[in-house]
Amino acid sequence: MDEVLGLTSMGGRVLNDWRTGKNTQHSMLALIRQSIYSRLAGYEDTNDAERLAVDPIMRHVVGGRATEHAAASTSQMARFETEVLAQTRNLAALANLSGEWIDRLRDHRQLREVILDMDSSVSETYGEQEGTAYNGHFGCTCYHPLFCFNQFGDVERSILREGNVHSAKDWREVLEPVVARYRDLELPCRFRADAAFAQPELYEFLEAEGYDYAIRLPGNDVLQREIEPLLTRPVGRPSNAPMVRYSDFSYQAQSWNRSRRVVAKVEWHKGELFPRVGFIVTNLIRPAKRVVRFYNQRGTAEQWIKEGKNAVKWTRLSCHEFDDNKVRLHLFVLAYNLGNFLRQLVLPREIKRWTLTTTREKLIKIGAKIVRHARRVVFQLAEVAVPRRLFLAILCAINRLRLPTPAPG
């Protein structure tokens, strides 16, 4: 799939290779492929390159010199990630590469709208990494990365931040480039985020860009007074199912330049003395219940973050230098996106709902017997995890992704 869409080839073209020696053994394309493929297969540390360098399948998919000799060693991968990719120019190119990959997929998806979900996460640290700090909310020493997802679960853009920063810090650095890429598509665009992003600067930015948004709003006494009739306990015996009430009203905080619509949801649960109350600031014109339903769907972004942590281990940021850990996060995100593209675009319907961990264990990180002929290499796979019928369907789906060859001249 990567070869058909030319994804890692884009990385090989945009990254700056400053190596000037005559004994360069591996191209930038081969090194970026090995970095991404190894992480997708569950090998998150450069120490794993010592074994992967002689792995026949890794040598074949990396290509270049590795097909006849060995792939990059641990020391070569470490220099590549901490010296080559950590350059300012290459770090910026890596940050943009996720969005460029997603743009490449537009011809293969029915894109009727754009939905962006922004959320922060925690990457615990256990050493003296630069930029690590104690975060009182998470209760640990960590980094505090920020992610922006689309409705397909792809990471549009990410940024690594110090551990003690606010959840919404640097939102503009992440969101603005994503919004700019979709600006000319003339599609309905929507945005969701939790209460950490309830900032008037963000509202104004989204309104200027024509985005609909639903953002959780922290409660206060003024908002509570607006829904005071809904806070009275219902008369009678409570039902087993929660009793849910909705309301909406116009509200303007002191820091806002104008009033905005606020949707409130009040839930009465059996056995609880007080109701559960939530507020959402929005410019959507749909009914209050549908606004809440739309906002609640942002919970899938939290599931995607869990997949990134569990499947590709993007919390493994163990380098000392902060920029080196930025590189590692970008590589983990690219590996995550590549796995998600595989799941979204080519997996048959009956296994399309596999998690990335299941996809890795049953389709990527599996054993095979390799038979070399003069003109071809044959990979003989067992049918225990993926039957021949499904594997053939995957190969056919990948073949359908091939773009038409441009007419000559």
C-alpha cells in the first residue's frame, strides 16, 4: 500500500540529507521506511534495529542496499533519528508529513465533510529527559503532547510539549496548518474539543474560518442560574434509566466579544443526590439534543489516542534531548497513520473493525517462510491468522488504489 500511494517516498523527497561522505550505505528513503515500519510492527526502540537489520522481510520492504546486505544497524538508526531528522528543517518536514499523507488519500475517500477533534495526552517519563515535568492533573512526570484527529482517526498534526503546560497551549500551532489545508475544498467543516479548549481566541478563529464547533464549557454560577428549573429533582420514584433534559440559551462571558449559544444537558440518575450537568458552547443551529450527540462523538478521539499508546507505543520518548523526542513522536504518528490507512482503505469489511493491535499481530508482525528465486522473492504465510481469501482481498484492494498513469507528453 505504501508503494502504491508513494507515502514514504514523499518523506524521502522532502527530508534534507546533509551526509556528504562517499560511503553512505542507506538512502533517506530506506532509513525513513525502516524507522516507520519497525514502529508499526511493534519495535519502538532503535535498539531493535540490531535484530531487524538482518530480518529478511524488513530488508525486503526497506529496499535499496538492504535487499542484498543488511538494513541499518542500531547505531545508524540512532544517528539518523537524533542527528539527521532532528535538524530544524527536517523536524518541520516531519511535522507536515502526516497532513501530506492524508491529502494523498483524498482521491480514495468520499470526503463529504471535515470533522476535527483536538485533545491532549500524557506520555510518562522515567528519566532526566529535557522538558519533562510533573503534571498535577495526570499525577506523574511526563510530556504533554497535543493531537488533532480527523473523522477517520488519522492524526492530522501533533506537537510535543513540556509536561507542565496547559492542555490548550499551542493549539494555534497545531490547528492553523490543518485548517489551511482544507480551506479551498468548500466542504462543511466542524470542530470538537473538551473544556480545556474553551477559549474565546479559539471561538473567534473557528468563526472566521467558517467552522461549526461544539466545545465543552466549564460550569459557573451564571450558567447554573440559566438552567435552574431543570435542577429541581423530578417528582415520583426515579426510573432505572437516567432522566435527561436539554436546554439552550444565549450567554456572554466577560472575556467574550459577543454572546454565543450554550447548550445544557442535565441528567438525573437513580441513587444520585445531585444531577450531572454539562454545558457546550456552539454555533451549530441543530436542536440541543443533536448538538450533545455530535459533541459526544469526540470520545472516539480518546480511543484513537489509546490505540496510539497501545499499538505503536508513541509514549516511548526516552531520548535526553527534547528535539530528539519530537522526532520520535512524529515517527510514531506516521506509523500510526500508516496502520490506520491500511485498516480504513484495504481491509475487507469483516475485519475492518480490527484494532491496530490486532492488525499488527495478525497481519504485520507474523512469521513467514521466504523463498528466493532468480527473478522473484516468495513469502509463504500461514493461514492461521488471515485466510488466503482475505489476504487476496487485501491485495486486490491495494491494487485498486493505483492511480492512473499520466498520458505521455
